[in-house]
Amino acid sequence: MPLGDVAVALSGGVDSSYAAYLLKEAGWNVLAVTFIFCDGQEETVSRAEKVATLLGVVHRVINLRKRFDELVVKPFIQEYLKSRTPNPCVICNPLLKWETLRNEFNGMHIATGHYARVRKSGRRFLLLRGRDKGKEQSYFLYRLTQSQLERTVFPLGEMTKSKVNKEAERIFGNIFDSYRGSQDSCFLLGGGLKQVLKGYLAPGDVVDTSGKVTGSHNGAALFTIGQRRGFGSFGEPRYVVRIDTKSNRVYIGNEEQLYKRRFSIVDTNWFPYEYPRERFQAICKIRYLHPGAEAVVSCSGGRYIVEFSEPQKAITPGQSAVFYDGDRVIGGGIIDRVFE
């Protein structure tokens, strides 16, 4: 690992704190940076300050509330109102975290506590899975650009989460005892999705796939594909199979109706090349906890179509499809339309 100046995104959690420690021990000149995205982060900032003091590194706090609201929260709300289920982390990472570190600390390397790896291949920088298959987080990072990856260091990429936890306790003591772990949608702190979408919700009908009204809901935007809750008794489980926020209807069906094979993606980003071949095979993940499945990706007229070898459950517009070749991340895009 080369040495130099590095700005570490320090959330005050176990992973980012131990990443900062490893960099300091390796001889890097570490600057710890904590972002404020929303209200309710006082404990986060306080813990990050304690970590920085223990490590003997300079600590900066940057208020990003306004930019976070414009770049992450407002698009998040608009996606839900379009019957889609967004993943804010995949947007926040490149547009806010990496860009802020790069712009504020020009010329410095960038480091985070993500479980992922970077490797250079020719003139391209590649993103790889972290070694810990149960924790690796490359899915959330597939939108990083070449210029962002070029300056990125992932100190935890070769490590396991269990070892990080053990070593962090040895180094920092009980400082993380009250730490609950990071959340996917950090701006949901306290209020939940219903509070964020307050003012956009109205009661509507729950219907089956034949159009028969079977119940009611308090807002179609509160549901996501595959969700199973509060639909009454039908003799077998019922799941959300379609959402129509324009008509304010939530459609439910049986589990079999959740399985689809083909979908399109938009807003793509690729690592080994600027544009992929017109047709290629890969392992595709359609959400972070999805194990991945074989798929063929084809491109025609700038439109990407993905087809799984076997139908997959709950392919959800607004989520990300990320493609892998072994440990190498090929790239990915936002799921746009799912075909019957």
C-alpha cells in the first residue's frame, strides 16, 4: 500500500474507525472527516471525535445537510412516488461522499471502511468484492467513477468483519458499546419512511391481480415489491406484486407471481471498459442480499436488457442490478422496467 495523505470518511462506527487506525499504523498522514447529513447525528460526531483523539489525527466535520437533501432525499422521495424503490446509498457514495472528499481535499487519497478492493488493470481501475463474502459491500460502490477509484483505498478489503470487530475492541475499548451500526437510509433516523413521505400519502385500495378490491392501505408509496404484510387471510401468503402510485393502488398476488426473468436497466456504470460488449454473461445481483444468479446482458440502441437463466424473486424497479465476473465487478445500473 503506497503512503501519502489520505482523507478517511469517519462515521464513528467500528469499520471506519478501524480503517483509520490501519492507515495511521501503516504510515499514512490521516485526516478524519465526518459528514453531517441530517439531524440526530450528535452521537455520531461525538464518537468520531473520540476516535480521532485516540488515534491522534486531525478531525474535520463537514455539514452536508443541504446537498444531501438535494442529491439524495428529494430524488429518493420522487422515486417512491413513481412506484419505484430506490437505494440511496448507491447514489450517496459517488455523488456526495467521494465527490466531497475529492473536492475538499484535492490531491489526497480517499479511504472508507467498506469491505471492497481496488485493482489497476492497464489504464482502468477495477472494483473487486471484499474477501469477507458475508460482509463485502461492492454492491453499494458500483457507481464510483474511474477518477474516484484512482484515489481510493479500502483498508478492510482483505479482512473479515469478525477480525475487525475483535481488533477494534482491543484498540478502542468499549467506545462502540452503544453503536447500533449504519443504516441504509440514514435520513430515516427516528421518523421512518412514513415520516419522510408525509404529505405525499393518501389512503387507497389493495387489489388482487384480477382487479378485485381486497382491502385498503395508507399510501401506495409505503410498499415495495415482494412485501408481505397486513393483507388479511387468503389461505396462503399474499405479496405485493405491483405498485401503481398514479392510481394509488397496491396489487397483491401469490409468491409465484413475484418470479420474473427479464428487465431493463438505465444509468449504467462500467469498470473494465467504458462500454461493454453488445452481449455478455455475468452473475447478477438485484439487491444487496440477493445471492446473485447467472444472467445475459445485451445492449441494443443504448438500451440494456438483462435476462436471468432462471426466474428471480422480486425484481424491483429503482433498485440496482450489479454484475460480477468472479470477484471482479463488471458494473451495473438502475432497474427500470420488469417484463412479464
